[in-house]
Amino acid sequence: MTIETTPSSSSDPEWEGIVAGLLAAPATVADPMGDTPLTPPWVKTRTGWKARAKVGRANSTRGFRRWLRRQAGEHGHAAQTWRGIARTALWVQGVEGTQVLAARHEVQHTQRDYKAAKWAHDKRLIPGKEKDKRRKEMEKAFDESTKALADYRRARTEARVKRAARATAALAPVAATEGAGLYFLGAPGGILATGATLAALALLGRRTTAGELYTDRDAKIGDGDRMTDDMIDRAFRDAGIIKVDQAVVFRSPVIQDGAAWLVHVEVTGGITVADVQKKTGPLASALGIPRHQMDIRHEGREDQFSLWVSMTDPFGRTATNPLIGTTAKVNAWRDGLPLAFDKRGAIVLATISDYSLLVGGTTRSGKGMAIANILVGAMLDPRIRVRLFDGKGTGEYVGIAESLDTFVRRNPERLLQFLKVLAAELERRTEILVDLGVSKATEDLLEQLGGIELVIVDELATYTVKGGLNGQHAEEIVELLAQIAAVGAAVGIVLVLATQSPKVDVVPSRLRGNCAGRWSMRVESATASNTILGDGAAGDGYDSSKIENSKGTRGRGWLTTPDTGFIEARSLFVDVENGDLRKAATAGLELRQAAGRAPGHCPDPIEGQLAAETGISMAAGGPTGKGTAVQAETEPDILDHLIKAATATGEENLSRAEAFAYLAGVDDEFARGPEEVDAAYVTRVGSLVKARLDDLGVDVPVATVQRGSQRPRGWRLADLLAAR
């Protein structure tokens, strides 16, 4: 089973028509000075202008959202304006206030000294010399107080003058701007002038109190910001992918790819793509997005890759299988079957040609949808014999049973019988290839080999757990499945194995190892994820247990094949409840009928061999049409009734009268009419019995039986049993 994510190589006239004008060489224009801007002519076309307008609108929206986020913090323009007003007021106030306060403090100090000196001088009973001394001290204190008061008044006057000058310097431009605006433009001019004033104040307050300037280094795609080279470099460093002596080299500019950003890069310093993929979690966090919105794909060298980042959830939508509603034949071997879509929106195609597929996931994780997609496509290729073993045993697939070459519900013994026959079929096909001298089947050899065998086992646990239903067959079933998975695809035999119990005892390593295609939907643990994807996959970042448990994530999972490596994908949608699968099955049955390959109505070596061995063919759901490996009950015929009636007599024989009475009780056609006389009744019913026996192609001899003294005609039980 090959997985392809690239479109067919066949030409597309519509696409070629679209790009024809873009790829055409522009007319050469003379440029003597060599200074013509390197602008592609397409940019100036109508389409180019529309594209530029679309990008401009997107950038404007992102810019507005970024501006709104900025307003909530200390770098918001309102906060900057208030800081500008505060800083302007502080500048107007100046530093003179400290001088005024110092002068005022000096006045208060000298006045206290003067009052103390005067109080000491005014005391009585002081000697003359001491009185003179105190008077001098009082006079000195008075002079100092007077001087301090004068200094205070001078400092206060100077401060007021300087503040007035600075206030004039600050308000004059505002007044001039407002006046000019009102004078020349009236009210609109006044509004514009006010805006200019606020912008100037915001410019003055652009630095925070801590001295920080606004920067978009913390901008993230998750916040609606545009992805830039600086953002990518910072994110790689924050995620610990590159260090100081390493760098991200951009092989292309960052471009907008629909609702996503795309850039082609390489990393230096021995960093590989695998190293980057292991750090997808921290890298997504640094970019401010969920992990599943980012896609990293290897390109060329081990250090080169493309980084694709979606601005929305790429799996937040459902995509219907494009084959729904079609009745046209498909080529599953060459073109593949639509199975899922990846992060970038590309359809993932599964070609039934190279390897088997293992699908795992918990209940309601989307595992069944993966099987439904495979069935939808396989039905439309009449070369494929679809053989389905439903381990759940529900009626999920009963509605399409008539279109299935084999359909069995919950019967490990029948699966074992089938696998033994299939293993013999594998050997037969291998010998054909050996005789032809080739190692692998090609499309040209499919008819010779017998077509494509697609074996789907839904709910593997029913068949591979030793302690489960009929667990005595588990070991042999696992061994046969592993052998067929290992080499079957090379001869046109492909397995699709699904389980909702991804455990080692359900999916042994030897079986998983032979399934090169693996798809893990949401599971409960990293160990369960590794059970499907392989040991160590979760440690490398491919962990399906991290998928959120919600309806919106059903069908999402990690898919790995030799062609794609690990990719995250979501299965396409098939509306089973509204009959999408049944429609595909009906179309497939019509295609098979036209090709002479309708299940149960054409030679089938495998079911033919099983029918010879077991007496039952499970083509189209078997005798019951419901996948039950038992003979269907049939309506008893005339011979069955006669045998039962003869047995009931205990005489080992049956008279005509007893037979007619018994038949009248089981079939109204044998009852006597209301006006029917004996002779007419006996004649009519006797003829009816003979006609019924003739229809069965049997001839039972009429015999004379003993009933007391009478010897009526009738039949012996031995003759009836011999006719059966």
C-alpha cells in the first residue's frame, strides 16, 4: 500500500491555461542605466493587484489585532500618553523645588535660633557683660534669619519664573498647533492638532518607567502576527534547536501560502531535520501555536527543510471522500485511493500495491472511518476481491455484504481456515512470478495472478489474543498474518489490520514489523502509540496519545509509510449513517457484474476451496448474507412434510388420508373447500402432492399400508427417506 501526496503527472489543461500567462517571458524593455526595479510584470496586472490587495487586507487585520493587544499593557498608546503628560509636568516643575525647600528649611532653622537668642536675652537678673553678649547673639541671629528669608523669597521667585518659562515652552507648540488647526481647518483641524499633541506626548512616554522600549520580539503567529525571519530565528533559539554559534539560513523569503506561512530553510552547525522534528513541541510553543498547526518536511540535504505554519487549525474541518457518489471505475493499483488529507490540505492516496497497513486507535477515534475510506475506493476497482472479517460482530457491514467477496463476522476459526487457503494462494502466485523471472507483481500481471486480494481484519483483538474468543487459534492466526504481510503485497495480496486495543498481545512485534504502513489515531498512552507506530516513535515526537479527545479530532493521527515518512493526517469523511458506504458498494457491485466478477456468481478459488473443505462459502456474507458461517435455514418442502407425517404415525408408513390431513394443517392449499365432496377433494389433493413431488424431481413409489382391517394406499417411510 503506497501513500502518495503529489498530484498525478498527467497534464491539466485548466492549470496550464492559468499559468500560461505567468510563465511566458515578458517583453524585453531597454534599461540603459540598469536601475529598473526588479518587479515582476505580473504584479502590475489585474490579478496581481488583487493579490496585493488581499495581502494588504490580511496585513492590516493582523496589524490592528496586534495594536489592540498592545493597548492592554504598559506599552499601550494610552499608557504612553499618560507617561508623556507626567514627564512633561515633571519637566515643567523642574529641580528648583529642592532649592526652594532648602531655603525654606534654612528660614525655619534661623528663626528658631533667633527666637532662642531673644528668649535668652530677655531674661532678667543677668549681669551686664552677659547681657551685652546675649544681645549681640540675638542681633546676629536676627540678621541670619532676615538673610535666610530673603534667600527663600528669591529662590521661590526664580523657581516660579523658570517654571513659567518651561510651561510656556511646553504649551506654546500645543497652543500654536491647536490655533493653526482651528484657524485653517476649523473643528477637523482642531481634532488633528489634538491628535498630533497626543502623539507627541505618547512619543515622550514611549519608554516605560524601567526604561524599556516596545518591541515585537515577543510577537507570535498565534497572536496573529506576521511570520518574519527574526521571529523564526528567535523561535529556534528559544526552543533550544540552535545555539549562539549556529544559525538558520533562509533559502527563500517567508511567503503566505493561503491561510499559512511557508519558508524554506537550512540550519548550520550539524543540526539535522530529525533534530528539528524532535523539537516540534518547544518550537510550536515559541511560535505561539498548537503543535499540529506546524509541518516540517525534509527537502534534499539532511539540514534543509520547509517550515509550514498555519494560522488556523488545519484539521478543524472535514473533507468528504471525493469518490462518494461516483460510479466510475478507479485504478487502485496505479492511481491510488483517497484516504486522508494532511496538514497542508493535500489528499493522501493509498495505492494497493506495495505493503500492508496497520490501523490503531481507541473507541471513537476515527479508526472505522479509515476502514470506510479504503472500502469506498476498493469497491470501485473490480479487480479487487474485498474480503472483510469483522471481529466486532456488529451489523456495521451487513448492508454491503452482497458486494464483498468474503464477509465473516466474529469467527476466528473461519479466519484461520481462510488464512491457510490464502497462504497456499500466496505460494501459487509466487511460483507464477518465479516462472516469469520477476520478483514483484506488476499491473500487467494482475489478471494472470488472479486479481488483487484485499483482506481487511477489523478488530484484530478478536483473533490474536490468546485468552479471547477461540483463543486456541490466536498463535497460528498471528503467524499466518505476519507471513502474508511480509511478502503478500509483492504478489497482489494486501492486508489492512485494524484494532481499538493497541497492545503488544494484540499486535505482536513480528506482525507490526511486517506492516510497513502504520496509522495511529488517538490512543491512551505513548506505549500504545509505539505499539502501532514502532518503538521510540513517541520519543521522536510522533505520539498519538497527545491528540485531544474530542469530536473535532476524530480521524486525526500519525501516518507513516516508506514513501511519506511520518506525517499527521486526518481521514476523509464518509457518511456511513446516510448511506455513503452502501452507495459505493452498490456501484462496485454493478462494476463487478459488468466485469463478470460479482461475489458468489463467479469462480473464486479461495471461497471455492473453503466451500469444498467446510461445505460453506462466505461469498457475499455466506448462506445467510449476514456473515454467519452456518447453513441458512430453508422452508420445508412437500417431501419434508411427508417424512415428518410418516414419522409421527409410528407405523413406519403413511396413508393418503393421514398425509392429506397433515398437509391441510401446514398449507391452506391442501385444506378441504367448504363445498368440496370427498371424491373431488381426494382427486385434487392427490394431484397437488404428485405435482409437488415432480417439482422436486423425486419419484416415491405408492404402497399399500395396513390400518386395522383396511389397507389404504400411501407411502412407506423408508421410500420417503430414500427419495430425500
